[in-house]
Amino acid sequence: GDSVTQMEGPVTLSEEAFLTINCTYTATGYPSLFWYVQYPGEGLQLLLKATKADDKGSNKGFEATYRKETTSFHLEKGSVQVSDSAVYFCALSVYTGANSKLTFGKGITLSVRP
Amino acid sequence: DSGVTQTPKHLITATGQRVTLRCSPRSGDLSVYWYQQSLDQGLQFLIQYYNGEERAKGNILERFSAQQFPDLHSELNLSSLELGDSALYFCASSVGPSGGDNEQFFGPGTRLTVL
């Protein structure tokens, strides 16, 4: 079946540090890949996505590149801010034409200290 | 604000009871999804409806059922509740049933506590 593996957390960084959160996947078909963010007490928000190999998704300074050869979709940001403190989920969806269910990784908590 | 509303925000009940969680999708969205977020299982897909029709089923227990009504709102019914059902239940909605650009928008969730 489909699965997503994220690096173990939590992660604590100082403001302006470089961030990398690893994500690898296995899929039965050709997936689209997503990063979602969950701020404290809120629902999930789509951060960025990529729908085909070598696509780069980007938003709010975050980037991730769809690497089919390594089945990875690592999230990066050059300089994190305190406001980036949240839980980050990597997810995939294999489109069958009939449905769009998302398969999520376990999530990783990021804390950024001033 | 995603435009997806869920009620109630919090629900506290006892084992063996039955509860109903409600979701209203964004205006214009025809698909509704339910997800369960728990500490041990993480975020898991439960079920998807599109325009009143069931489209996909995930790890949904037989004690749980859902439906989507003609006005497109959806309800998730949880019965014979157990302690392990305590979790955050998210609803999401999207325009279509599938596709690479079929972005799902998530509601704020209903936190269920079973005592």
C-alpha cells in the first residue's frame, strides 16, 4: 500500500537557521506530493505541492522538490522564523480518477526559538 | 479560515455512547473527506464522499458510519465508543472527486474525548 515516512522529531532550531525535514514515500501508482502545516489549535493548511517528477513546490520561503528516483520530497527553508513553529506533515495522493484520499506521514513538530 | 466548518469543537462522552460530528464544506465543494488524528495512529483517512456518493473508504471501523446529504453537508456517526476513539476528527472538502489540483481544505476539527 501507499505510505509516507518522515524523519523523527521534534526539531528545535534557532531563528534564521536552515531547515530540512526529510520525507520519503512508497506508492502503488504515480502520486502527487504535499506538505501540510498545522499551527497550534488549528486545522491543516496546504503549504505546498508537486504533482509530477522534478516539480518544485514553493510557498512562504519553503521549498520541496519531487524526486522520483529517490522517492523523496524533502522540505527546506533557508531561514526559519519563530512564526514557523508548527507541526509539518508530508502526504501523498495517488489519483485513480475516482477519489483523492491523502496518506500522511506521522508529522514532525518544529519549534523555533528567538 | 478555510471555509470548512465543523461542529461541535469539543465533545466529551462516555464509553458505549454514540455521537454525531457535523461538517459543512466550502461553498461550491462537492467532495467531503473525514480524517482521524490520534497520538498513536497519526492522521488517517476514514472516508470520502462526492456529491452524496461514497468514493473511498480507509481505516474506518464498522462502528463508524458517515453520509453526505443533498445540501452537501456531511455527518460522521461514531457508536459504541471506546477509550481509543478519543481523537481529533477533521473534515476536509474539495471541488472535485480527484485530480492533481484537487486541493483539500481542512476544517478546524472536532476533539472527541471518551471517558
